[in-house]
Amino acid sequence: MRAIAAFIAIFCLLLGLNARADDKLPPVVMELIKVSEHVYYVQGAPGAATQNHGFISNAAVIVTDEGVILFDTLGSPALAQLFLQKLKKVTDKPVKKVIVSHYHADHVYGLQVFKDMGAEIIAPAGAEDYLNAENTQTLLEERRTSLAPWVNADTHIVKPDRYVEGNEEINFGGVTLKLIFNGKAHSDGDQSVLVEPDGVLLIGDLIFEGRVPYVGDANTKVWLERLKEMSQSKLTAMIPGHGPMSKKPQEVIKTTAHYIEFLRETMGKAVEDMTPFDEAYEATDWGEFIDMPAFAEANRKNAYQVYLSLEQEGMQPPEAEKVSADTPAAPVLREAPALTEQAKQLLDEVNQRITNVNTPELKALLQKHPETQLIDVRTPQEITLLGGSIDAPRHRNLMRGWLEMHATEQLPDKNIPIVVYCGVNQRSPLAADTLMKLGYTNVKNYADGFFAWKDAGLPVEENDKALDSFLYSKPVEVIPGVWSAIGATAPPSYDNSGHNNNLSFVITDAGVVVMNAGDNYLLAQALHDEIKQRTDQPVKYVLLENGQGHAMLGMNYWQEQGAKVIMHQDAWHEVEQRGADLIALMRARSRDKAYRTELSKPDVILSEDSMDLSLGSWKIQALRIGSAHSPGDIMLWMPDKQLLISGDVAFHERLLPLFEDTDTDAWIDTWAKLEALKPTHIIPGHGSPTNLAEVTQYTKDYLVYLRTKVGEILENGGTLQDAYKIDQSAFAHLDTFDELSLANAGMVFREMEFE
């Protein structure tokens, strides 16, 4: 009896331990299904992104003699752990590689589990657009609430180890995999995998089996082309991104292709005839699709997205009219295109439903209500070539064609004040009408249009201020002999050539000192061209403010010119760890502008806190005054001129970003040493030259404010969700506020939670 009682006690104890372990995993049904000799997969439930605890997508396993290759990793680290648990019942081989079909949250939030195990992450080119997108971090913060506790403070976006820019073959563990690069089809970058010996295609989200696809912001033209190419393949099975595996892949491909063709044909005819969308949708016979799952939830949105994207396609010149790369591009015209009578009637009807404001009214509105969201619905190309966009605290570019797909994601508050505009008031009335139909209650249209604003001499923000140079803007002289090319206060992009930080130089009577090498070789060369227009003196030193890509990736150009490149050892350690990732991201983003850029090693790795860089009559010092924004922050100080090139130790025109390794308490302590220098002029890492009071307000005071508020939350037993609610409106006028404010609050909370 005692033995039986002991057995029962141990059995119950084990059950309790297992229950506690399972408490850490989502309560979902997940089965690892065998498809072929080497391939298994798990199938998520149909539904929205936050349903079924986030388990709404598929992930696949390829088992080889040398280890396991995964295809996608599900929508949370917790789901990935459950996936791994199922995998271990099939094989004890380690996960060696993860091939990502595309970067959408429901496919990549589980990556960190396998990255921590040492797996190589392989993603399609184009995924960097997701990684660099302004709303990626915001979405993660939202999912920490809507998918808590499975997505939480420890969840982070994992960048790939490398990008695939074309078709590629991988031979691993006796299994041949063909990576099929799909380009921008369903997402900004898609790829599929053919497990060749098994004839199994892992297609990703190009197929939603057994339901109406989700089109989202897809390029349906490219998507359709890819499906037609795959229809020629000899396959035994196909695993889609969503839905069950199919043993009849050709039929599935045909069904999806037919749906997309139907959308493009019917909506294309409506666009050609300028038939309003609502009228076109109601007139379309959807009979063959109406009984498909998700028709009610997805079909109208899909049709509208295709309608709007076909409008955008119609604005592009026909192939026959496109000029060669050697032919100068004709300027984009400011004049309003001629409208048909039907189009005029449509605009007249819309203008009767919406509220219009003129230039004085918009100016007054932005002054009285700086929280107003100003939306430019033109294309990025128009904004770049036609003089920029309106400079306002809460401004974003959201093309008219993407409004229904992205508005609710980027602007969840339906009561927030919104003003939309375009160039000549043809698209913006339709955009205002669309937002009102989406349920936004406070929408206005700026009827005068951007060109009227610009012609009135009102403030504008330009995507590229120097269209004849790789530089975003040409250098300006701050004091005699000290120049700075002010970068965009925005993320790096192809348009700004990665010039989103300040590139400064000091011309002395015995040589030139440069602060920051630039994001790439060609950008560095463009800066040097500007220097050579101002002096014959050679560049002697190039100081790198930190280990970020825009500060250091252009160093190999300067070394070719004979300059000594200097970096602090803490920054160099960061480059050793992350340099390959940084240059891969830059190459994927910059494409041809990455020409000749190679990762290099500085000539001088500074271990001391200062270095004398004096040249001729100029006293110049490189200073490391303490921990601040990122490892190895270094500044350039000219005591006789009372001028400090602070790098990312100081911010003012854009909200400062906080990273996982930022020590905000140490940054505040470091600030006292900066103030002790008593600089008269400061060139920050981002934004125009300014003074000590300005950068103190938006650097030290901001950090003190966040830490004070988070400290109060912790003292009162609050949570991370309370930190996200901190009122940061005093800083809302700063660039990148929308992208960074929530993330910064979360960073400070997680930092102080363990102090």
C-alpha cells in the first residue's frame, strides 16, 4: 500500500510539474503533420492575427541527416517553443537554418527562439522594408498587449543573417532545396522553397488554401506572375502559408490565380471607366467565390485594394514610353491632369460629403491642434521630385491606394483629427471620403493642395534636398571652417541614400577632420566632393561617433584616400558583433547605391577617453565622456571655438531612440560632463546645429521625465502596459515621435524594473 501511495504521489507531482510547464505555452491544438519523407508542418487555425492565441499561420520542418531546416516560425516565441516541443518528438537533430517566407508578424515573431539556438536566419530581399518600417515596432508594442502573455517585453524582432536576392540552391544533409525568390508579391519580399527530392513546395502566403486570400498591400500583378510560373512545376504536395496542405497543388494554384485574375479584370475595367468603387463592387457577380470561407471578411477589402492599386498602375508610363537609364528623367508636372465628365461628377459628389479647409485654415488648425494627423496621399516619388511635403508635427505619407489597408493599423483612434491632402486636390477628396467610410469622425481635406502651401512660403519637409547628389542636403557652414551636411530626420532609405545623420567636417590650415564616414562608399565620396570644392587640404582623420551603419559603413572609401579612421573600442566591439548584419541591411536597402561598400576595420581603435586631433592652429579633441546613446559614443570638441560635434549624445529635432543596451541613468550622469564643457555651438547627431539649452531640453530632460514617470509606476506596482500610457505629448512635435515614443517607454520600464 505504501508503495502504491508513493507511486500515486510521484505521479501527481509529475502531473503538476507538467501542468506548470504547459502554463508557459499557449493553450492551442498543434499537431506536427508528416507530408513526405523529409517534410512536416503545423497548421494554424483560420482567423485574424490575434485569434487562437496568434496561431493562425503555418510553419514547416525539413529533416535532413545534418539537422533541421524550418520554414517560418509562427506568431510568438511561445508558439515557437510549442512548435519546437512537437519537433523534438520527431527528431533530436538541431535546428540549423530558418528560411523565412516573408516578414509578417504571424510568421516571424517566433524567430528569436531558434536564433538563440544558433540557427541561421535566411530572408528574402525586401524584408528589410518591414524591418525599417515606421510601424514595425509600434505593432510589436500593440501585440504585447493583444497577445499577452505570449508576446511580451522579451519579444523582439530578429533580423536575418542574410538576404536572398534571387533563386538559390541549398544542398544540406543530403536534401536539395531550391529557394524561389518571388520579390514583392504578397508582401515587400516573398520567397518559397521547393524540397526537390520530395516534390513538396513550401509556398508561403502566395496561397491561402481553402479560403479567400488576404490581399493586403500585395502587388497582385507580380503575385499573379509568380503563380503562373509555379503552375508549370511538377509537384506532389504544397504547403501554403495558411490552410491545409494540398496533394493537388496545381488545382490550388489555379484557383488562387483565377481569383486574382478576376479581381484585376473586374476592378481594372471599373478603373478604366472611372466607375466609383462602391458601384463597381455591387455590379460585380461574385457568385463563384461567395461560398468560400472568409469571403465576407476579406473579399470587399481585397477588391478595394486592387481597385486602388490599379489606379496607381495606371499612373505609370507605358513600357514604350519609358526612357533608358542614360536619358535624363523628365520632371513630374504640377498641373492637374484633365478629368472626364464622369470623374468631375464623382469629385463634385464627394466634395458635398466632406469638409474642406484652405491654406489659412490649415495653418491655424495645425497651430491650435498640433496633434492633428496630416496625411499626404501622393506617391513617394511625387514627394521626392516635387519639393517634399508639408512640415507638420504629426505627418505621414500614406498613399491613397493603401488607405483602407493601413489606416486603421497606423491610426487606431477613430476620433483623432485628420487632414488629408495631395498636390492638386484630385485624390485627397476621395481619400477623405474613404476615411469617413472607415469610421473616422474628424476628417478634413486640404483643398488648396501641397503646391499652394509651398508657393505661400510655408514650411515643407523634403525627402531629398540635393537631387544632384547622394547627399540628402549639401553642407552648410556652422562657424568659419566648420561645415555640416545635415541628414534627414527619418529612417535611412533609398531616396536619402542612407544620409539620415549629420556628416560634418572641419577645415584647418593643415588638413581636414571629418565626423562620420557615412552610410556607404558613394555617400562618403559625395561628401568628399563637397570638401574638395571648399579646400585643397587633404582629409587627415575620420572620427566615427558610434558603431551604427550610417556612421561607419563608408570608412573604406576614406581609407582609400589615406585618411586615418578612428573609433572607440566599445563601438568596434559592437561592429564585430553586428557589422555583417548592418552591411547586409544597407545593401538590401540601397541596392546599386551600395556599390564598392565593404566592411572595414578602423585604423585607430581608441581605448582612452580622449585623443588629440589638433591640426595647424586648430585645437581639436576626440572625447568619450561616458555612457550615453550607444556603445562607444564619441564626440569632437573644439575648445577654442566652443563648438561641440556631439554625435548621438545629444538630440533635439527628432525624438531620441533607446536601444536594449542604452543605459539611461548613465546617460543622465554623462550629461553633466557635457554641460561642463559649456559649448556655445552644438552639431548633434541628427538635426540642425543648435545650442546647449535646446539639446538639454530634448535629451536630458526627456530622459529624466521618462525615468521619473516609470519610477512612479514601479513604486505603485504598475506594469509595462502602464508605461505605454505615459503622457509624452510635450515631445509629440519631434520627428519620429510616433515611431519611438511607445518603444522608449517600454525600454525604460524594462531597464528600471531590474535596477
